[in-house]
Amino acid sequence: MAAQNSLISPAGQHETVTLACNPFPPSKIANNNTLPGYDVEVLRAAFMSRNISLITPFNPWKRAYFLAETGQVDGLCSCSYLPEREGDFLYSDVLGHVRIAFYSTRPEVLEPIKKLEDAAKMTVGVVNGYSLEATAREANLDVVVANSEMTLVNLLMSRRLDAALSFTAPMDYLLNVGENSIADTNKIKTKVIANNPYYSCISKKSEKAEVLLRQLNIGLKTIRSNGVYDGILEKYGITSDASKFLPGQNQ
């Protein structure tokens, strides 16, 4: 099924749902009809099992969140649980798990880190717009904001940062799978500090919020039981046994 990156409903008699996605490879990949990301494919399969077609416009995270929060779309492809979001969203059953990690070119920097606060005396880079920026500031880290994971890598390689704090999904994809040629990335080491579930989030301003949530949860249960869920993950190099421990999107 081709990726749908507009708000135009597909032809046919299927009911449709529109969930805003933010680019977050490999879970959500914009402008790639063949491999749109495993979150997108899982959501499509879950909804299609209920005879519902999914539309997935891609936007930067803050824009996607605004569209869902204000009811201009039916919800977000994925988001993490935060108590303050309960007023605006209904949470689906678990869609996947996301890891958070520190990255550094100096193993001795990572060695003592077991939790976020252990990096309090370090200069730490984060990507602008992710919830990790606020989290890092609340932990009193010396934060340097970058506009992308690529910028974080460049700052690490030039030793302008002690470490970078990132979701592992986009960072590891860039380092290990992405098409960009980055020299000496084997020098960058990783220290995972968190592994948390994430969900699909249905906007309470959607007229069909409760119905969509119920249908999505039924669909997720269906594709987990019939093997479709694991098959989708395996397309992206994620084994079924490890799926509950590997990254997706948490923002």
C-alpha cells in the first residue's frame, strides 16, 4: 500500500482515519512508498483488519502534535504517555517500545552514567523539539540544542559535546542504516538508560475518538496474534523475539 502523505481521503468505500506522523526513521519514514516505517505499517495493518483506511500526513513533531491536539486530524501515529496529555488524547494499547540513550566518542564519559542526572556536569546535545530537551533541562544538564541527529553526530565527532542524548530509533538508524556517509561512526559508543512503551494517540476532539480507539485496539490484537506484527518488524531488521525491547517513537 503506497504511503499517503496528504489529508486527501483515499478512493473507495472504506472508512478512513487520519493520524499525523513525524519523521522518525525507521519507525516513521517520510516520502518512502516502499518502506514508510514500521509504526506506519503496523497501524495500517491494524486498521485495515477493521476495514479502515489510514492516512498518514508527515509533519515536524510540534506541527503534528498541534494538528492532533486541535482535532484537525484524528490523532498521532505515536506518542509517549504523559499525564498532561490525558486531557487531549486517548491512548491505544502498546504500539511498541522506545529506548533512550547517551552517545559519546569517549567511553569513559558513558561509564558512570546510569540515569539522566549522572550527566549533570556534562555538555549534552539534544535535538530541538523532542521531549528530551525539556527532560534534560529539568535534570539541570548543560544542554546544547541541535536541529537534527546528523548535527548531533557532527558535534560529537568534533568533540564539541561530552555526549548526546537521543532516542535510539533515529540515531541508530542514521549511524547504521542511513544513506548518509559518516566517517568513523564506530567511534561513537552508546549507553541505554531507559526503555519505555509508546502508544498511538487518538484526539479527544475527533468525533469518532472512542470508536477509533476500540477498532485500533482490536486490530492491534489481531495482527499480533496472526504474525503480521512480527513480520512487519522483521522487514526493518527487528526480530520478533527482540521487538518489545527495540525502539519506535517516544515524544
